[in-house]
Amino acid sequence: MAVAQLYYYVAPQSEIQIVAKSLLRLLRHHREIQTIILKSIVFIADKHKQIFEPYLKSFYVHSNDSSLVKRYKLEILTTLANASNISTILREFQTYVLSSDKDFAAHTIHAIGRCASTISDVTEACLNGLVALMSKKDETIVAESVVVIKKLLQINPSQYNEIIKHIVRMVDKVTVPIARASILWLIGEYSDRISKLAPDVLRKMAKSFVDEETIVKHQILNLAAKLYVVNAKQTHLLVQYVFNLAKYDTNYDTRDKARLLRALLIQTDKCPTLSKHAKKILLASKPAPILESIIRDHDLYTLGTLSFVIGQKAVGYKDLPDFPLEPPDPSVRNVEIVTPLPSQNVSSRKSSTTTGITSREKKKSVNDENFYSDKEEEEEEEEEETSTEGPDTDNEEEEDEEDEKEKTTQNDNDTNEYEQLDAQSTNNIEPEEEEEEEEEKDESSGSSEEEESEEEEDDDEESESDESADDEKLTPNQSSIVAKPSSTLTVSDYTIPATEKSLLEMDLEAFLGASSTSTNVQVAPVKNNIFDDLHGLESLTSTSSNLVYTKQYDCLNRITGQGLQIQYRFPRTPFQQSPNMIHVELIFTNTTTNKDIHSIKFYKSKSNINIQGFNQIDLLPSGVSIVTSIGIDFNDKTQPASFDILYDNNLIPTSLTILCHVGELIEQKFLNDQQFNQNLARLRGMNEIMDSVNVDEVQISKLNFNTIQTKILQCANMISVPSTSGDSTLFRFSGQTISSKSLVLLTIQLNMTQSKVHLTINSDQIVLATMLLKEIKQTFQSIL
Amino acid sequence: MIHSLFIINEAGDAFMEKHWKTVVSKSICDYFYEAQKKCVNPEDIPPVIATPHHYLINIYRNNLYFVAVLTNEIAPLFVIEFLHRIMDLFENYFGECTEKSVKDNYVIVYELLDEILDSGLPLITETNILKELIKPPNLLRKVAHFVTGDSTNTTLPSKQLSNIPWRPFDVFYRNNEAFFDIIEEIDAIIDQNGTIVMSEIQGYIDCCIKLSGMPDLTLNFVNPRLLDDISFHPCVRLRKWESEHVLSFIPPDGNFRLISYHIATQNTICMPIYVKHHIQYREGSSGRFELTVGPKQTMGKSLENVIIECTMPKSVLNCILTPSQGKSTFDPIKKILIWNIGTIETKTQNSAHLPTIRGNIILVTGQPIPESNPILNISFQINQLAISGIRVQRVDMNGEIYKPYKGVKYITTVKKGRFQIRT
């Protein structure tokens, strides 16, 4: 039964069929079980007629079934009746009518009535049958048939004059009050057709009025009133007589009814307006009643529960929850341990290089080489395409450059990446040019900071290592998916080529300025050396300030995605196609071992958020990752953006949700000291929020520019403002929101004596600022 | 969660009560009595009765009512099934489940109830395990109990520890036997003219397995496709059935029902019996009653235990009938006519020798003549024939070395009141 219940609520139409057989088998069990199963079947059959139709005969009634079972079986038969099987069912019913169980016979008649009203073909036959039944001797059967006929006649009165007449003649014989009442009502309603008979009936009734049941008295009054309206001349005295009788009745209702009708009909002067419409009131056409099933409101409660059986809410009854509109968190279904937060170790560095000048270094690696960290290999055995170069060589190189870093990163950062530094992409000149312009702007403004950039260069080393250390703390044992779909061979959509950078490479850039020279060589090979140097410096400063803390988030895990895994991250670079959009990189990974995934395409955005989709990916071979970019206009809100994708010719779109942290809504906006102060002065008052974090003395002493910058970059994409005052306790950062381009200014003041960190944010977007402040505060608290 | 259980006899006396949680007053049964009073027939009592604070779920069997008291929402089928299970269990322990047997074995009844239900939730319902926990009553134990005054069972059941929960490890029989009873029941309604309105076959395979060790049995059918809808004992390997239509299982020890099945309704069934009837009421308090029963397509097997039951209309005062075979009785209070024919041999095919019953019906004077003729309920049994034609091809045993005795028996029968002839 529980299974049936499950099938009923969850299974698709096509599969519910199986339930029928098992339920029918249960019918063979004890009487009590039969009763409850039948009740459930009534309920199911109501919704899904077709599943029980083949088993119609199983519901035929045995004479020794218990009365409840009989009733339910009848109910089921009635429900299942349709034009094709009605003849057999009716034949069955005819036998039931003859059954010695009179109640059951009455129910059968009722059921016949229902069949007749639902299936128009047999209405005639049913009526004839019922009329025949009326000539039976048994009281209850006759009464029930009269009641049912009355209801049927109401549906289509015009055709059945004969039947009405026949019924009217029976009024003397019938003694069951409800049947008598029905007959009287019929006479009243259709008195125009039997104008000769009607007054005569009223005369007879008036005689026996005193002895009748209340319900019959009411109908007599009705009849009298209706006849009076139609045929006042003949019946005037009779009606008066009946009303007088009713006036002294013991029943309140009868007296009231009589008074009402009298006022309406006879004492017209008292309420003239109503009396004018008396005919309309009394002889209004009435809608035909719908013959209802005897078991009503059974869909209030969950099938098969106690509440369902007794038809009232039992203690502890819980409704079935509605189908969730949002798919539940897919991670619930993860059986294997999937790294929830792919670490940032390498990817952070990678993406750090994507910002600013270094983004020029967009690479296109030549082969299908995928780059994995060692951990990745261990965890995901399917992806066994590893680069040919062993981890040792890299580490050696790293060692040459950075000893301390090596110590911290060796375990987790065994990046056996292999990149060809010199293989520059040639298809990306456009965005580069844009950036160059920016750069040149920066150059002018950044001339003053050239001095500091020297300092920062030194700091770089430390911040790098600090960051990696931090990373380790945050995500132990998790290694990132460095796996970059650097292959363009498979990627059809490569609007923004993978901007990954190896750690090694970035270090090279940062320390040797090699990258800048190489870019310059590529982009502007004619630029002179001075420019090169400038660029070099520039690149250094921006690289250092662009240390980005990029996390990867899962938006489709490979189990729900049937092997397709989708992660996203915020590379913190401007989105090329629209400056108001946030650039989000989607990493599609085919985690299956042997299945290719075809035609992944962007279907539509579900929320109201404007999303620039990616081009269709025709083929994603197994074990390969592809990075595509989409732009999302979050409109400076942290509401998640959701959209649907289609893949593998699935008709049902898979929905993805991208959650944006407040820090990602902000892009770097470089301001010098002076500009910063100007804007700060403008954004006072309402636009300023402050908070402070308590830290202990040891930790506050550790806070310097680098540590603070790292923390800020962890939560928001902001750039530091070069300080001229030389105050070592004051740090300032600036940024602007991506959609509305409103400034966000962050000031951090260290209070060494009280061991406090004061945070101040000035921004137009105060809601955003509040959230940002909270996040920064948390970062300070958690990491310190 | 079942709160309490009352066992009520026909007279409306709750002679046994058992509470798993707090004590529920016996007065709760009043609601049940009320519902009982409303119904003429004890079978018409609604199985679920809602009272202001409790819900009563009752079953009626063997003239006893088992009334379970609930307070919370719970699937009623679950409770009903459980109550029937208790009754089955009592029958298993005491041979019958009547007021007397329960009263005689109060101690064991309470022990059992404690064991199968723990704080209102079913715990152990497997009869085999229970029988180890609580030994069924027998004379020897009774004597021992009287002598020593100690009836505690010191050994823990070993079956619970087996990784095949339905079979113990250490079974040993001197005679290794395996019996399979294939029992089929016919459901049918035949109308006045002898046409079959409805017919169904429901079958069971009941086993009595007395085999040592851990045997692995395989049962092959000649025509497994006949089986339409099957429910298996948990021991049957489902996959084997689905792929090869072979029943493969490690049997429990003792008696159990291996499968119950249903034969597709689409197949027409050859009825093994026919009844010619002639029942007529005549004006003036009398009527004629004539029945002739004959076998039909029984494949040479004889019909045994043929009984015809007929519930006469209320206006019948008495029946004076003379059967040519067997004997007939008429209960004038319940108005039930029972004609116990016994065995009908197939050889007596010529109609002269067919069992017939003839006689007059006396009606109550003044009462109107009954409109409809009574319905005949027929029950019979045919040994060595499964009416659906299903046959076991072979039974194989793996896993043990000895050669067991294997026996298959076919029985076709009719469940009470499921074979009806309308007259």
C-alpha cells in the first residue's frame, strides 16, 4: 500500500498501471483490509480511471461482502463506467437491485442514476429501468428510484412527460417521505405539463397534510404556492386551506414557510414589490443537481493514511509537502566525497594574472594538455591525462626563485603545470587594446606611485607566500582544479580564452618583469625601452595589487549532471561585451570516462537578471574541461542568478544557479590620494558606515599592508590607494560597483593601543556597503 | 503506534486488555459497542472508528473482535495487518484462536504481545523466531511448570543471529522432506443462465520443508507464464525469477507460504462444476426448490466436500427437502440452507445419478413473495488438480549432499462464499 501511495503521488502516468494488480491482490485478504484498499481504489480510480478498467470484473459484488465493501465496490464500478462498458455494468447493477440487502439495492439505484447522468447514451435506458423498478413492491427501492428519477428529470425535463405523469400517479402508493416529497416537488415544478392532475394531487395532499412528515409538508406548501401562481382560480381555496393548516403546525419551519408564502402570494398589499415577482421567484429555473459520489472529499488527506480513512484529521497527520519548485541542493545526493570548495591556491594566482596588464598574457596552449595538481589526479582517477612534465621540475624551478614559498606550497601546490611562455595568443588583440588604453590612463595617474611600486615589489614576495599559506589553512587537502581547458581544439566557444597562468609564470612576471616585456613585444613590438620599463613597473604594481582571491564554486555537480560538472568563478576581469556585467567563468568538465557530452547550450535566464550566455559547445570529450565566459548583470544585488542549460539533447533544461558574493560586485577603481579624499568628503553622513574589530596585540602587530591587502582581496575586488602620508596604520582601498559604477571607498585604521581595527566604508550603495563591511569584518575575525 | 489492545468476545465483553503505553480506560470500548450495535452483521462494523481522542481499529475473526487503540496518525492497513498477524500467531501457538484458548493461555498471550510489540511498534513477527523465544504450550512444559514453578526460558534464540534471518543454522532431520502444496482458489459469479459473470483464480504454494543444513532449492514450472501477479516470500531470489522464471530460494524451516499468485483474469476458466436450479415461489405460502449438481471438466478427478449454502429470504419459514445424496439442514433462524453433498464421482455422468435435492419451501403466510431467488454459495475441493493448469516440472536441491523426499500436491478449492451462483 505504501508503494501504491508512492506511485500514486510520484509516478508518471505511464507507470501507475502496476499499482492496480497489487491492490487487487490485496482485495483477497481479510475484510478489514478489503475495506481500506477499496476506499483507496475509489480514490485512485477517481483520478486514473484507466488503470482499473481492465479489472472491472474484480469489483463485482459478492453477496456476502460486508456492506461497506459493497458500497465501495459500487462506487468503483460507477466511477469506472464509460460508454463502452456501461452495458455490462448496468446488467450487473440490475442483479444488485434484486439483492436482498435493501440498503445495497438503494445504493445501486443511486449508482445507476449517476451512470445515467454521466453517460448520456444510456440515460434513456436507465430511466426506463428505474421506472420499471418503481413498480416493484419494495418500498425502499421504489422510493430511491423516485428520488433518482426526480434528479434525472431535472437534467432534461422536456422529454419525459410520460414519466412525470407516471410518477404522479404513484403518489398514493409511495409512503417513504423523501420519495413523496420528491414527487410533490416534481408536480410543483412541472405543473404546467400536468395541469389537470396537479390540483387534484394538491387536494389529496391537503387532506392528509396533518399526518405527513415535515419534509413532505414543505413540499406540499411549495406545491400549493406554485399552483397558486399558475392557476390561482382553481386552487385558491385549497391553497388557503393548506396555509391555514400549516399556520398551526408544530414545526417552526413549516409555520415560517407558510407565513412567508402567504405574505408573498395572498397578502400582496404588504409587500407589493416582491409579490409582483412571485412567479419568477417560485418558478425560476433551477439548475440540475449533480449526482454525487457517496464518498466525498476524499482528496483532502493523503491516500492510505488514517485521516484518509476516517475522513477527519488525525493527531499527528501531516500533509504531503508540495513538490518543491526549486530543485534541492544537489550536494545532498553526493555519495562520494567531492571537494566542496576547490581551493584557490593556484587558480587564484592564475586569475590574478588575468587582471590588469597581465591579462594580455592570454594563452593558448598548443596541445590537449590539461594541467592537474597531483591531488586532483588522486581524487579523480578518470582524468588521467596528465602533463608529461613531472612535478619535480617545477618545484625545482620554484625553489630557485623562492625558498620560503616552496616550503609552504610544496604539499598542496605541486603544480605540475606546463606552459609555454612564449606561445602567445594572436587572436586577442582587441581586448588587449582596450586594456592598453586603461593602462595608459593608469600610467598617468600612477606616475606618482612609481616610488612605492618599488617597495611593493619587495612586498610581493611575502604577500604571495602569505596568501598561499592562508590558502592552505582554508582548504587543507583540497587542491584546486587547475585543469584548464587550455586546448582550443575542442573549444568552439572561446570568446575569452583561458587566462590561466602558472604559478611559476606569474612569479616570473612579478619578479623579473618578463611578462611585461613579452607582452609588449607582442602587442607593440615597436615600443621603446623606456615604455617597456614603465610598463614593467606598472605591471608590477598592478600585479601586486591585483592579487585576487578567486574561489571556484560548484553549480552543477557531476552526479546530478550525469557526468557533466560545472563550476564557476569570478575572474574579476571586465566582461568584454558589456561593462555593466560581471564576468563569470564557467568551467565545464566531463567527468565521465568514456562518454562524450554533446551540444551544451545556454537555454534561458530564469530570474529577471540579465545574462549574456555562452555559445554552444558542440562536443565535450570525456575527461576534458572547457572554460566559457558569461556575463551577468547582478544590478548591484546579491540575489543569485539562475539560468537553464541544455545538453546531450536532453529536453529538460538543467538549471544552474550562480551566487554572487558582495565583493564580486565591485571592480577595482584606481584613485590617487587626492581623488580618494575628494570622494571621501563627498560620501559622508548617510553614505558612511563604520565598524570595528577587536584583535589581540600579537595579531595586530602582524597586520601590515600585505596581510591587509590579502584579506581585502579575499572578500572584495578593490585596489589600494597609494598613501602619501606614510601613516602605517591607515590603509585605504577603492573600488566601484560594476553595474552602477558608484564608488566604494574602504578605510582601515589600526588602533595599536586598543588592539582594534576600525573599518569604514563610504559608498552610495549603502546596502551593498553594509554587506561588504560585514564580510570584511568576518574575514578579519576568522583569519586573525 | 498501537497504544492498547482489547480482545472482545461476541457478547461484548472485553475479556483481555493489553497496554503498551499508558493505560487506556476500558470505557473506550463503548464507542466500539456503539458502532457494533448499529450494524446487524458483525462484518459490517467499520474497521476504523474515530472517537474524540483515540482511534479504534478493529478486526473480526473467529467470533472475536481485536480492537487496537491508537492516538496518532498511522497507516490503518498496517494496524489491521498486524492484528491479523497476532491472530495468526495465536492460531499457530494454540491451534485455534478462540476466547477459550486465549483465556487458557493468558501468560503466553501476554508474553507474546510483549515480544511482538515494543512500545507500540512491531518488533518480532516472524513465527519461527518467536517460537524459540517463547515456547508453545505443550503438556510436558505444563507439567514441568507445575513441578518446578519455573517457566523462564534461558536460551537466547539463535535464529536472530543467522545472516539468513528466516533460517536457523543447526537444523537436522533424520528424514529430509520437502512438500509443496499448490492450492488454487476459484472466485466466480455465475448468473441465472449459467454464464460466467466473473471468474478469477488465486493460488498459493504452501511449503512444508524439513531439510537439514542449508539447502538451496530450485523450483521449475512447466508453464510459469500462467502466473500473473505474484507476491513472494522474502526468501525467493527475485532476479532469478525475473530472468529465468525459476523459483530459487533457501527455505525457512517448517511451514511457510512460498508464493501467492493470481492467474490473469483474461483467461477463461473451465468451471469444474455446474448446478441446475429451479426455485419458484408460488402464491400461497409455498414454493418449489430443486437443485442438481454435476461435475464438468474435472479431468477425471472427483469433486470432494461439495457443500451448497443458500441464504433464503426472510419470508421463508421452513424448507422440507430430500436430497438424493448427502444431507441437508435448514437453520430457520438464520434462514440458511446447507446441503452437504460430499463427493461427486465423475463416473456417474449420466444425469439419473447426479445428486439432486428436491422439496418444498414453506413461506410465512401473509408475507409478500420474495422477489429474487436466493444466491447459492458452493464450495468444493478437487485434489490432484490445479484448475489453472500450472504444474511443477522439477524441484532441485543444491548445497547439501543428502537426497530429500520431495512431494508436490495440487488442490483446487473455493474460499468460503467466493463461488456464487445467482438463481
